[in-house]
Amino acid sequence: MKLKRTIHQVFAIAKTDFLGIARNKTAIFFTLLFPLFFLIIIGFTFGTQGTGESSRIHVGTVNFDGKMIVVNGTVSKNSTIGDAFVQALKDANFTVYEYSTYGDKDTDGTAAYDISRGQIKIAIVIPANFTEALSYQYTDSLGTPIPTKAHLDLYTDPSDPTGSIIVQQSIFGFISVFIDSYQEIVISQIPEDSRDYAKVLADPITVSISEADVSGRQLRWIDYMVPGTLGLVLLWSGLNHASVAIASERTKGTFQRMIIAPVSPITVLAGKFISCLAIVYLSAVIMLASGILIFQVNLYWNLPAIALSIFLGGLSAIGLGLIISSLAKNEEAANSIAVLISVPLQFFIGAFFPLSIMPEPAQIFGEALPFTKLVYAMQDIMTKNLPFEAVMPEILYMTISGLILFVLGIIAYWLSIKRL
Amino acid sequence: MNLNDIEVNSITRRFEDTVAVDNVSMNVARGELFGLLGPNGAGKSTLTKMLCGMINPTSGTIKVGGYNIQDYPMKVKELLGVVPQDIVLYDYMNARENLTFFGKLYGLSGGKLRNRIEELLKFTQLDEKAVKRHISTYSGGMKRRINIAAALLHEPQVILLDEPTAGLDPKNKLALWEMIRTLNKEGKTIMLTTHMMDEAEELCNQVAIMDKGKIIALGSPRQLTKKVKMENIITILPDKITSKLMEATQKIAGVKSSYRAYDENEKIETLKIITERAEDILPDIVSAISSVGTKILSVELSRVTLEDVFILLTGRSLREEEEPL
């Protein structure tokens, strides 16, 4: 009888708390939809990377090849290989802008001007002797070819270091393929018995890079990002809501009214916990469903493992939220503290950007967060289809940190009751 | 045998160096409508918080319905219906949803809860249209009626009301007084804290006046006014109040006491003279005032109120901002 009554009380508190979100448009946005907002913005910005779409890369070419130069004392004007290089760039699906001069940032119509305005990300300057050098037209007095290297100048945008690195990688890859094709042609012109020797000489080391089969599918950034955003769910739906759950009741006076009813403080806590957990799961479902519908992500569904991981991660988020909610003076203060914690944390949990690109102290900090462990576990389970055993270290970490934070949350909650 | 629903025995509550409630003892008999009066900081809120189990006393015991609150906190909470001064309701829910929630906290469910909610909605005189609207759309009076109804769901024997009519217009105030009287007629024991003297005099059959953590007077409103042995008060509005005027009035034979009082509603300062035989000494008062060169603008004769009793006992006014429960 007493148990039945307690269960009724717990669910009445949980339902009332949940309605507080469901009937408040601002709360719905910040608690349930804000992580989705992030996913959509970042998903559309970076999400399709990994599919090799080079058309997104805008390249400027300044092709001086074909301009008159003096070679071996005679005037030469040959643009064959320079033109082939530009055409090959276009064939490789780069978006190519052609300029007659590199210029400077203040002269409209030049490559430097467009780099400074973000119109192109890289400019390639092809020298006037590009064809002559690559076709062995430099000779000595006896007519023997003088080996002469062709030199390309690349100019990148220093104001966008990350973007520049990605563009450089693509252009280096393209140049490497172009050189391979050139070598094939040149080597085909030397005596057959020397060709293999020449090939080794030209390319003493060959490297092939392949993506390891970690998932059984071709993966894009978004395929990692969607499971990773469950970490955001913990921060925005779990931590933020739990942070105001008790503080808002205390500010309104409803908490005091619950305490003077024949309801134990643990019953109130249980009701709040169930509501917070329901909001976390609801937000997770919204995120995953949106990933599937908007970005067509293909995920693996080990539901028990996913549900357990979210629960354990949720324990940390709600525990931390409970500490904030209990110690904060009022709802407004609790909300501010929660935002102050969750906004920076979302960049350290590996949901959007891998921790490996961060400085070492940031990596250590990020690795210590239970939310990061949820991101790792979800990516391993949902993207790589790894078995549950593979994420046991993350599960254990989340269990321990979740219990510690939740117990601290309960202690803070008791202290807050004494302060009433 | 006179059964007490509230028994407070030598209660003291300290907050570090401050004694908020100092060795207070009082009883509230079953069916009584008891008023607890006092200014801000008198200790009323602390005493009420101890009565409803929100905080524990440093020493002493409190019994509600015969149960010691420290030994049987849940039992006492079931006997008590507490109406806080502030509107403590969920404004995103309607009246029925709010009452359902608070009913479930008190262990009600199913048909019993539904029936009780309908009874209380009738009692609050809210129409069906209003009942379906969110509390945020209610007027102050409507909110206050639901605020009270939320404390009555479990049919408590003892009801604690903290400033139940604060901020209400006269019409809503009278309606709430009627609700309180009805509850009392049904046999409920009611204790209300208020700083409105007219409210206490109108509703309560027993009153305790608290000041600086102690009960300085206890009894019926009539007993309290008699206790200071003064029946009448003469309120004079002079053109100016000077020390000479105060001295002159105090020297008149038959004047027990005289003091300056500020009327907040009229924004005027008056001279109050307390006496047992107002009619006899009124001519002497008029001539004494004229003798110091002061003109009389108006004279009013009335009975001593609880406000006057409090001022006489403490030298201070009761009308101060109250701290909500």
C-alpha cells in the first residue's frame, strides 16, 4: 500500500516536471531541440566530408606556360603541359578559376584578390617554362638534355589554416597523380629494357593509402557525428534540465509545498530523476531520428547497449545537474551555471571535432569526461558495429563516474533541504 | 475535555547566534480559528515552518493532533493542510491538473481523488471554463482560491494559512473570509498568520501576538483589548503635532496613554488618546489642545483595536512587510 502510494507520488512528480518542458516552447528548444540545431548546422557544413567531393574546393590557376621565354638561345612559346595540367584539374572536378596574373590583394580580378576575399582557397602559379622543362627542351651545346625541374608555386589562405590544410592535401594528391601520368608517358619513350629501372628510379617508394574497413560501409563525417551527438544530448537535455529541476521548484515554492506534504525527499528526487531521464531518452530519439531522416545516416542498432550507455552517461549528467540545482541560489543562477559548464564542454567531448586535433591538456581534459566516453561508446557501437565487450572500458568509466556524481548530487540535495 | 489540535511546548529555535523563536508555548483547541499576529522578524514564519515540519526546533516539542511532529512527521503532515502566502501552483497546468498533482502527493487516487477535486472546485466557485485554463491566466483571487483548495484535498483536520488574503481586493478578501469561516464551521482547526488586524478581529476566536520570538499576548480579541483595560480610543487630527501638544494631552486626568500614529491609507499623522471614559474627558482634551495653539481638524471616537494593543505592548506598528512561509 505504502509502496503503491510512493510510486504514484514519484510518477506524479515526474509527469508534472515533464509537462513543465512540454508546455514551454523556450524550454523545448533549449532542452530538446538545441542539440538538433547544432547537428543540422554542423552536419550540413562538414557532414558530407569523406565522400571525396572536390567540387567544393575552389582553385585558382595562373598559367604563364605559353608565354614567350628564351630556351637554349631561342624564343619558345609552348603551353601544352600547362594547359593539360589546368584541364586535368577541371577533369578532377575541382572548381577552377583562371587568372592572367597572381596580383595582390587590392587588385580586383587577380588571384591574390580572390584569395583575400575567400573566393578561392588556393592559387597555383604555373611558370612560363613548365612545358619546356618537362619536355626536356633545355640542352647543352652538344644537344644533350639538361635535367630541369618544373616548379609550381602554391598560395593558400592563411586566415583559414584548417581549410588550407584540407585544400593542400587535395592539391598534393592531384599533383601526385599528375606526376604519375607524366612519368608513364616519359618512361614509355625510353628503351624497353630500361623502363623498369627508370620506374623504380622515378618512384623508389610507393605508398598506398586505403581506409580500413571499420564499419563495413563507406563512412562520412556525419556517420560518426550523429551517434556522437548523444553526448550533446547529455549536456543539453540531461545536465541543463537537471540543473533547474530542483532550483526552479524551490524558486516557485512548489518544492517547499512538496516537502510539507507526506512525501519523502527521496520520492521527490526519484520523480525528478525519472523525468530527467525521460527527457534525455526523448532527446536522443529525436537526434537519431533526425540523423536518419535529414542526413540518411546508416547506423547499427544494438538497442540494449545504446540504452544502457545513455542511462550511465545520464547518471553523470543528472548527478552534476543535481549538484548545480541544489547549490544554486535560485533557478536563474542554476541555469547560468549549467550553460557556463555545458557550452564549453560540448567542444571537448569529441562529438563534432576529434580530440586528437586538440592540444594535449585539452585532450586529457576531454578524455576524463564521462560524456566523451558515451560519444566513443556510441560511435563504436552504432557506426563501427563493435560488440558490447569492446566498449566495456567506456561502460565501466561511465558507471563509476555516474555513481560518484550522482551520490554527490544526493548529498548536495540533502544540504539544500536543510537550507530551506 | 478540551482537545488540543496544536500543542506547542517550550519551543526554541536558534539560527547560529539568533534566537528566532524563544521558549514559546501555546495550544490551539480543536475547531478553533486561531490568529498568529506579529511584525516581520517576530518569529511567526519560523514557528509555522516548525509546525509543518519544514525545520526542527532546537528544543521543545510540538504536537499536532496528539502526534509529536519529530516522532511522527508523516502522520502530522497528513493531518495538516498548509496554505502558503505565495501562490504555489504550477502555472502551466490548469486547476484540475494542479489539484490532481497535489492530491497524489497526499496519497489520493482514482475516483476518490476525482470526487474530491470536483467538491473543491465547487467550493472555490470556479466555473468549468476557468477550470480548464492554465493557472497563468487566472486572476489573483482565483489563484488564491485554488491555492487554498490544494491544501484541502486530503481533508486535513488542521489548516495553516499564511497571510491568506495578502494582496487581494476587498471583494475577493470577503469571499476568502467566507471560505475560511465555512471550513471552521465544518470543524476544522485553523491557524492563520496575518498582520491585518481587521482580519484577525473578524475571523479569529483566539489570537497570539508575537514579538522578538516570544508570545507577548494570548487570548480572544476581546480579552486582549480588555487586558490592557482600555475600552476607547480618541483619534484627533490636529493641524500640527508638537511635543507641547503631546505633554498637554498626557497631563489630562483620565488619559491612560497618548501617541502619534501614521495612517497609511489617508497619509496623515494623527494623535491617539486611550482612555476608559472618552465622553467625560473629551472637553478637557479639546481645551488642552487649544491652549497650546493647535487647531483640531477632526475628532473620532472608536474602540481599542488589536493594532492599538500591539502598539501599547511593543511601542511599534504591526503593519510591516511580512516574510512569506
